[in-house]
Amino acid sequence: MLNLYTIDMKYIRDLHKVDDKVPSVSPQVGKAHRLFIGTVIVVNERSYCIPLSSAKPKHCDMGKRIDISKIYDSHHNLIAVLNYNQMIPVTDSQIVKYNIKVLKTDNEYWRKYKKLCEQELRWCRKHEEEIKGKAKLLYQMYISGQEFKAKKRCLDFLKLEEACDKYNTKLT
């Protein structure tokens, strides 16, 4: 079952050294609360997480694309997108499940944010097979060397897998 996760900032920094298109989770650029949907098994038992991004006006005009999925609320309003082109390899030691339960101590901002996260997660779980299929297809197209329109927007998945393995070796 898909869940929302945060990813270790040190790990993201290591990945960013390998591919500067890796999405930031830095508090200095306001991305400390960036969430990822995962884990999506792609190949060779390797797990990937896909970053969630807030919906922007440009997303409304985008047609169907291999590298994104649009997430809608129950009223068919676009609320977020999944960026498959920026999915990153992860292991359990690099991810922390995000708690979307609204707490009594949460202020109004966090209550709204968690409710939005709940809507996004509900949509992702409903479309889990589609998400996994799309992630696997994009990955296979990329590593096959095939040319396709979205390739230049994709992270270098194979280099990131090497960086993931290297990072995990440092932890042991």
C-alpha cells in the first residue's frame, strides 16, 4: 500500500551531487516538508519514491504525459502532481512515514495541510496500479536508451541507484 514519506536530507544531498535535478528537501528553500509517495517497486526489488508537487497553473494546461500524473480532489479540482521523472531510489533507512493524522496541537495551517495530504494519499491509493505501471514504464524506457520527449526531464536513475548503494554502505 502506498504511503507518504519524508526522505533523509543527507541522503537527498548525496543524490543531488550525482544529479542536480534531484528535488530539494532543504528548509532554506522552503522544501523541508516535501513529501514523496512510495514505495513504488520498479525493478530488481529496488524501491522508488515519487515526489509530490503542489498543483500550479502550468499543470492545468498539460495534456497526458508519461512523466506526471495529476491528482484531483473529490470535486475534480487539481490539487497536486506526481513527478515520475524525479522519482528516487530508496531503502527503508532513508524514509520516514509521514503522519497525516490531525492532532489537537496542530494549528490551522497544519490541519489544512494534513487534510490536503489525506486527499492526495487517498487518490494515490485509488490509482496505485496506474502509478506503479507508469513508474515502471518510464524507468524501463529511460534505462533502455530509448529516445522519448520526457527523457531530458528524467533523473539519471542508474547513477542514483549506485549513489543509493554507496550511501547505504556508509551506514553499515
